[in-house]
Amino acid sequence: MSNPVLVEVTRGPRVESQHRGIVAIVDASGSTRLSLGDIAAPVFPRSAVKIFQALPLVESGAADAAGLTDAELALVCSSHNGEEIHVAGARSILAKAGLDEEALECGPQWPALGPDQDRLRRADRQPGAIYNNCSGKHAGFLCAVAHMGLPVAHYVDRDHPLQEQIHAILADITGAPLDVDVCGIDGCSIPTWAIPVERLAGAFAKVASGQGLSPARATALTRLRKSCAAHPFETAGTDRFCTKVMERFGEAAYVKTGAEGVYCAALPDLGLGVAIKIDDGATRGSEAVMAAVLQMLVAESDEDRSFLDQWARQAVETRRGVVAGTVKPSETLATALSALGR
């Protein structure tokens, strides 16, 4: 099936570009409250599922044994900019595990922001794996394997016991048959499993509500979610959607981006999970859709809705700052969200 247009980009009076995609919103009982596009289509969630990948760290007792702070747990769930606070946090987690950045297998990456890149260049240094946007997650992996007595080397491989644990967790929480034919390799070298969009939304409804989980797992996910809400800068960084939304709405909206146009959210006050996939992989599209969802379901005031407009109705500007068009929800998306209501 052809997925519907979710976002339109206008220039003057005309639509210049469109982003097609899939949206599913599922409630705590597992009922699908909103469905747009092929919600049964398996998609790679990429970094959107880091909160689930962090479960072995918490459930094994490794986080407590190492004395990880809430800020460090937020970093474990992050896709960060490689700013100084992120790098320092990842190094702290590794040190508490008795390891250093040489153990990281996520690969090197330049920091996202110019000032941080310039700092490395002035020092005549190349970016190492510690600057990778997934270094917090990988530091958490290493902390877990060190505590559990598992091999440190090759912890990213699909047949490593840690990755097998994560695979079992994802299969259990999503209820999806995650066979080898839906396995790929993520940008940070760990396995990524293609999961139907509706099942992803259902998994995040469990994060929101705790329903359908064992008490211990619900407690672990709540701890991770609350850590992210308390330390939103560690979850992403300067000028990032995830950070700004959680700074604004706190525990009312746990949001997490994934590469190639994926966005997921847990809305605890409503017991809802949200999963979005934009066909062309554009973050511009996924952020616009998530902002529109939050405007309908989470925003309590005109000020909240105006705050979200910076993504839901983002201005298209010329290089002189003249507004030439708008990135906005399509009529299809707006109508569906209006019917969903609150």
C-alpha cells in the first residue's frame, strides 16, 4: 500500500515537497487508537529503542553496583551531540565499570556542533568513539557486561550474550517474531531488528503505563524514563527536539528519535504509545508529525501549542530570513488527530 502524505512543505501558495509515512498510537490495553499507513510494516527503529536496550544494565543490577547516576542513565538512553557533558558522562560510566574508551566498539564520529568540532581541531585531535552519538549506550553495554562477567570484546556482535538478551527483550515487549530475516546492523554496529510500527507503539504504551510487563521490568523502564525526563540535556543536547520537548513537558512526554525518520513516544498521563516512520527518512518530517501529535494530546495551553509550532509548522526561510513557506501537517494527519481528540 502507498502510505499517506503526513507532512507538506509549501513555497508560496504551492506544495513543493511531501513526506509520506506511517503513524500508530496504541493505548495501555493494546488497542490501536490511531492508524495511518501500513502500521503492520516492519521498520528498523534504530536508536528509538535505546530505553529497551538499556534494560540489561538496570535489571542485572549493574547500574546500582556501579553507582550510576540518573544523569548517566539518561545518557545511556541517548543519541547525543557529542558535547562536553556527553563525553564526560560516557567516560564516567566507563570508569565506574573499570574500563576506558578503548573498549568502545561503536566507531568514531565527529561531534554534531561546530564549537565542539573546532575544539578538537585546535587540539589537533581526531574524534574517537567517545564522541559517537551512541557512546552513552555503548558505555552502558560495557558496564553491564563487566558486571555480568560476560566477554567485553565483540559485545556488539549478534551472538554475544548481551545482544541475545536485548533481542529477547525486544521480542518479548513488542510481541514481534524477530527472526534473522528482519535483522540488520545499526550505524553503531549493534544488531537492529525490524519491528512493525503498531508493535513499536504498543511497546511504548507499556513504557507509559507499565501494563503487560512484570513488576520488575515496569520499575526498570519507569526508572529509565524518569531519568531522561529529569536530565533531558543528556538525552540529546543543544537545539535538539528530544531535549526541548522533555524540558518543556517533563514526564508527560518521553520522546526518542531514531535514524531514517523514526520517532517514538510514551505518554504516561494518557497511557499511550506513539510510533512514527517517515518513508524518505527525513527527520524534518518525523519531528513535524510528533510535534502535531503532542499538540493534540499533551499540550495544555496556547503557549504549549505555540512552542510545538517551531516543528509542527516550521517556517521555510530564505537566506535573508524571509518566510517563503511552511513545513506543516497534511490535512490527512490533522483530520486523524482531530478525530482522536483527548
